[in-house]
Amino acid sequence: MDLHLHRADYVQVGVTSQKTMKLLPASRGSAPQKVVIGDHEGVVLCFGMKKGEAVAVFKTLPGQKIARLELGGILNTPQEKIFVAAGSEIRGFTKRGKQFLSFETNLTESIKAMHISGSDLFLSASYIYSHYCDCKDQHYYLSGDKINDVICLPVERLPHITPVLACQDRLLRVLQGSDVMFEIEVSGPPTVLALHNGNGGDSGEDILFGTSDGKLGLIQITPPMPTHKWEIQNEKKRGGILCVDSFDIIGDGVKDLLVGRDDGMVEVYSFNNANEPILRFDQALSESITSIQGGCVGKDGYDEIVVSTYSGWVTGLTTEPAHKESGPGEELRLNQEMQSKLSSLRTELEQLQVKVTQEREKYQQSSQSSKAKSAVPSFSINDKFTLNKDDASYSLILEVQTAIDNVLIQSDVPIDLLDVDKNSAVVSFSNCDSEIRSIEGQYGTLQAYVTPRIQPKTCQVRQYLIKPLSLHQRTHCIDCDRPMNTLTLTGQFSFAEVHSWVVFCLPEVPEKPPAGECVTFYFQNTFLGTQLGSTCRKGEGVFKSDNISTISILKDVLSKEATKKKINLNISYEINEMSVKHTLELIHPKLEYQLLLAKKVHLIDALKELQVHEGNTDFLIPEYRSILEEADLLQEEYKKQPAHLERLYGMITDLFIDKFKFKGTNVKTKVPLLLEILDSYDQNTLIAFFDAAA
């Protein structure tokens, strides 16, 4: 069955956070539902649709920014009480807008995530989780990394209260009381959790998770061995997942999966006979999707997907046909409705134009006054700087609540700027774009100057750190059988000091040192696949990697950082000669592929000339015919990664220099010979050169 949905914009509120819009339960059967939404101005708005117009049920006064909005109530009854989290306070409203709860929690940070189940309230700030029952403190947990979302398995279906935390270090932490029962590693930093089918599935233990790098999965939380049921990879390189919901939008009696992403993509997945998700519908909106719900809002009897966006639009994707067949009287009635709506819009537009003219004149008069004061208009920026594992590049996403005039990118380190299909900017003077690729070992700051299309002109600056080992990402285990090189630092430094050095060098490390006297982190290089282990405690830091260049970068950077703080470091290292050959073997397939790709691309023009001259390609060998057939795809791939080959050459050169640097030998004079060998690449010849260069 094909799914056809049509867009309808309902209202616009202020800027919204993730998971701050819900649909209240219908009063009867398929009756239209009310929508409740909270924004950054602290306003909670509840509205319904009447004759195509949004009619407010209630609207609260402005206050602190609303970070989460959830529905609750007595278990096994309609969940129609509204709870909002703002700062460290929880407020509760009835569906009519009467406030019945104002609960100031004991959290010292602002609430970031919330889940409600009956009289149980589950909250998390950046690192702190708290469980309350009837507003009384029950349990507490301090996480080792940032908590992005919190949920609890349905208490009415299971014997124990089982909260689950989605943490930035790629772990789902399953709690019992104040303790971690077990941890589940997922393939990316989880940003959102939801109960499968809205109730935990058949077992009550099924949880959906979405990640910041766009993956979606289902896990059955069964102690002590959880089960990964399925996972959807982000092959189309779409945005991170911010919200999910379960609703039967297709109408086949089985709940579908609704997904909202931070690049504005709305997706619908249905399930096949093997209970695996299949993409059935997608539509791109122009802003990130902060909340998504299935229900009926616009018109009685027509299901729809209701979403809220970053700038505060509440939009429906409805099953109601855009054009309907109508009888003689119906057509007249529809025309009258349309004329009435157009007349109302024209009147509203004229009033706005008059108001704008009056305010502009008032501003001009006040600006000429000797006592005039100019106020810089404030605007909100939603930004994201994330590492893409697939091609070892960073995506910089900037979203503003109003139209962007221009963005200036400035970096104090060399970076490659890559083109991406979904970018909407017009680029001047260079081929730069929102995908950024850095070189490990070179570190500094990337700055983005964002200028929106508002008057008077104003600009905000955002800074993003490019770290020395910027292409590494967190993992939770490494292959101990690899040939490892070891760097050991000892000296008079604290645990917090050595942890701050690890934060400075590597991404995805929590800013605060975890509880305890010692911490171990594992990382994997997204470009090469080499690994790094870091173990730090007071007075000692031990780093192990199968890539000598990683150890060399750490040695240089950490020495410099310690010197800045006037800390005397004792540095020792153990180099494993086998690691060089091992790293070259990891590089080999990538280098061979890139050389072959470059060779094919360089042949395309000559082969096309031959084709034009001869009139056909029958005389060509199959390999050359294949190149001609795939010419567009080959050129597109080569264009997307123009500096790939140069990066691989650079990594091999660094590996060569670093190998002999640890032996106290400077081999920079031999680099031209190394580049000659790479131009006529043969793996055995290259390995022999590394061995003989000493």
C-alpha cells in the first residue's frame, strides 16, 4: 500500500527543544486531538483545530525555557495530565490549563530529559539521574558521561522498576535503584529512547533508540543478556535522530515507526513478516524535527503525523486528500470557505504591514535622537559538529530560528572542505561546504560567524575545537592481540589534570573526570581503523596504540601542555617494530582502491574520445567498457573525496618519519624517495623500503 501524505502548517510558537510536543488523548474514537507544546520562552500552548483554524485551549505566561514535555496520569487510564520541565522545576497542568503541580527538584543543573510513569518521575540533568515517587527522592546516579535521554520500562507490565539512560559514550545504562545493572553498547551516541509500540512490545522490554549519527535500532532489555533485535544503518547519510513514535499511519492494523531527524527528514517505517523495518515514506522539511507524534488533529477521521520543528512550527502530514471529489453543493461550500480564509489572511497581512511601517518609522525617529540606544537583536542558534565514521569527516550543521544571510568559516589549522548534496548554501570564493576533514596532529579552532537576515545587522560567533586526534571515536573494547606501542607519562600531576589532557587531545571524552581513582578509555581511528587505549590515574598516564603516529602526536602534544602548566613530565615509550607493517597493511586496501579510482577517472576522457571516433565501444576490453558505463559514478565519487589519496600519502609519510624519530634518526631527506615509491605503489616494495631505510 502506497502512503500519500499532504502537509498542513498549524501554528508557530517560539524555538523548541527535543521532545516538547504531545497530542492529548482523543475525547472519543477518531475525534480530532488537541496539541500541547512548550517553547524556549517558557510558554505552554494547548490548541485544537476548528474549521481549519488553530483555536487555543489555554496558553501560559512566559517563563524559563522548557526542556521537556511529557504526558502522565494514573496508570491504565488516559494519560492527559501535562508535565513540563523548566530549569530544575517540574510543573503540572490539567488538559484545561489549570496548574496542579509546582515541584522544585534538588538538581543543581537544569533538567535535560524526563520520563513519567504513574506517580514515578525519572529525571536527568547533564550527568545526574534522579528518581522521584510522589515527589519524594528515591534513587540517584552519577553518570560517567552526559545523559541524553531517560526512559523506564512499563512498570505495570514488569515486576521491577527498570530505568534506562542513553549516554553520550555510546552506552545504554540499565539501572536498578541507584546502581547500574548492566550496560549495552550501541553503534553511536544515543540521542533518544522510546518504548517500542508505545508499550515496550510483546515482552514489555523492547526499547527503540536513535543515535546522533542517524542509526536506529531495537533492543530487548532482558537481564543479564540483552538482545539486539535489529538496526538500520544510515546509508543515505541523513541527520541524527531526535524523536521517534509508534503509530499505525498506514492503516493495516500494525503500528508503524515514525522518525524525525535533525536535517528535517520525516520517515515512516512499516514492519515485514520477520518484524524488520522497511522504509515506506519520507519527506524533507526545512528544519530539524524536535518532536513527532501520530494521531488526528486537522480533520475528524483522517490520521496524520504531527511534528514540531526547531523554529516552533507545528505541522501535520495528513492522509486527508489534497483534492476531493465533491457534489454540487459541496463545491460551493468549499469555495466559500476558501474565500473566507483568503479574506481573513489578507486582512491579517494588511494589519501586519501597517504595524511594520509604524514600528520602522518609530525606530527611525528614535535613532535620530541624542539619547538613542541601539539594542542588538538576540537570536537562537542550533549547531552540531559531529564526526562521520563512514568517511572520517566532520559535519557542521547550523540552524537559526530565522533566515540565514551568510556564514563565514574561519580556521587556524589546514582543513579540507567537502561538498555535500544536502547543503543549501551558495558558496563564494572556494569549494567550501559544511563537511570538514582535518588532519590528525594539527589542532586548533574552527570559528563560524553566523549572520541572520534581520535588522539591525548582527552576528554570533560559534567555536569548535579541532583536536589533535580528531579522527578518533570512542569504543568500549580494543583488540589486545595487535602489536602495540606504549607511551607512559609520570610526574606530579593530579587525576583531574591528566584527564583534562585526554579531553584536549581526543573527542567524545566527558569533560569531568569519572568517579574513582583511575579511568580507561578506548578509541578507534575512523579513517584507518587503528586503535588507542588510555589509562589515567594520579601521577600516571599510559597510552597504547598500534599506530606509531598516534603515540608520536600524543607525546608532542602532552609534552607541550605539561610545559604550559610548568609540570615536569617523565616520558618513556616502548616501540613495537611489528606495528609499522601492521599499520601499512591497514592502509593498503584504502590506498589501492584510491589509486585504482584515480587511474579510472584519468582514463575516462581518453575513452570517451575513442568512443566518439569509433562510434561504438565493441572493440574495447570489458574493463574499459565498464569504466565508460560507470563514468558518472566514478567522477562523482572522485569529486567527493578529492584529497583522499593525498591524505593516505601524508599518513604513510608521517608513519615513516615517526618510526625513525623514536630511534633518534631524522629521515626527512628520504621522503622524496618514499613518494616516488608511492607513485608506483607496490605493498611489498613499500614495506621493504621502511625496513631498509634505517
